[in-house]
Amino acid sequence: MTHILRISPSRGLLIVLLMLLGSCSMLRMSYHQGPQLAWWWLDGYLDFEHEQIPQAKEAIRHWFDWHRSTQLPQYAAHLSEMSEHINGTVTSGEICDWYDTMRTVLAPALNHAVQLGAPLTRRLSEAQLQHLERRYAKNNEEFRDDYLQPTLESRHKASIKRTVKRFESLYGDMNDAQKRLITATISASPFDPEAWLSERQRRQGETVQQLRRLISDPAETDAETVLHKLARQLEHSPNAEYRAYQMKLTDYNCGFVADLHNSTTPKQRQHARDKLRNWAVDLHALAKEIH
């Protein structure tokens, strides 16, 4: 889809979860590896010092234990409900409502990660923040490779390939007419990778600035409040122009998803229904497991 998930270090554990959910055939086995994957992900950004490692790993373990018992049942229930409605046609408004519901369902996972991560932020060093800046720079170069190809034609071609792959992961193979619909929709999309990169860089700079503030003035600043503020900016940029762009893009993509879904065949909708049900079954099973 042309809507792109926006990523920030404060969302580390949640992003690992979303990565796992994207691999449905390996969901249960992958979730068991979640704490280790989360550790690698976070350490790649913050390069934890030896004395920080036990607290960081304990926070990750605590998050997954909490998440398994309290959040997975809710995700499973939501997926089951979706599977019951996917055989029918949908409107753009219904897709946007689903997107808003998903944000609400996932919000507690991010909030709990912030609570557990806040004490760690006060123990970061300047060397670690410099490491974070270098990691951001590397990520931005990868972003340019993925989304800012030298010509508009090559950008569209890459976007079409990504979008077909994402829809096929749910519905199965797209037919020629559906691929033409995807091509036409992407060509007319308001998606602006330059604006997205600029917003990413603004958020990255704000994150580093606020983390420096935390370690330089710990008595005057509440770490959890700062991290929650940074997390909120993922969905609500302080830049009014960018917020307007986000709303325009989201509305466009809701229409796109609705049109694509409504073009699917009974076989494709059954494929999607089965996949959602299988995800729900796996999540229910994971929630009942004791570790």
C-alpha cells in the first residue's frame, strides 16, 4: 500500500512485533524469538554499554510477558472480527475506521514500551547518542535507495512492486486488472517521499535533542513524559503542513484499499479470510502459552 509505517526508536519493541506479525506462516515460532530480535534491534540503535545490558534485556522480557498475556488476546479478537466482514464490499470510510481502530488497539503496546524504556534513557551516554545519529544517517541512506530512485518512473515501478507484494500477502495473486488498478492509483497518489524524509529527519533530530536534554538535566525533566511526547509526534506532527499532507494521503489510501478490496474475487477474499483466521488462532495459542 502507499501508506508507509513511520518508524522511530521509541517504537522499537512494537516494530519488532509488527515485523513478526507480517510473517504469518512462522508467527508462533517467531514470537518466541521476539525478545532476542528486539534486543538486536534496540542494540543496533543504542549500542548498549556492558552495565546497561541486564536492565535493557529485563525490560524487553517484561514487555513480552505483559504483551503475551494482555495484548495478544485483543489482537486475536480483532482479527477474528475482521475475518467475518472481509467477504463483503467496503467503503473508504470503513477502511479509515479500521485504520483508526488498529492504532487504538496497538497504542497500549507502545505506551508500555515507553514506561519500561524511560529509566534506561537517563543512563545513555553522549557516545551512544552519536551512535544513534550515525544509525539514523544510515537508515536515511537506505530510505533514499528504497524510495528516492533517480527518476519518477523508477520510483513508481518500485512502489508498484511493493504494493503488489503487500496485497498479495493477504489476498493471494493479483490479476492483471488489479495490477493495472494499483499502477494507476500509485501514479496519481499524493505520496511524497521527499516530504516523508524531511519529517523523518526532523523527528530524528528532535529525538536526539530530547535525549541529550534528559542526560544533561535529569533532575528537571521527566523521561517518560519526553518519550510519550516523541511517540505522539509519530501520528501527529507539530508541522501543520505535514499534518495536512498526512490526512490527504491517508484519505487517498483508504479509497485505494477499498477499491482494491472491492475488485477482489471470492477466491481472493476467502484467502484473506483464512489468513486472518489463522493469525487469530496462532495469537490465541500464543497467549495461552506459559513461559
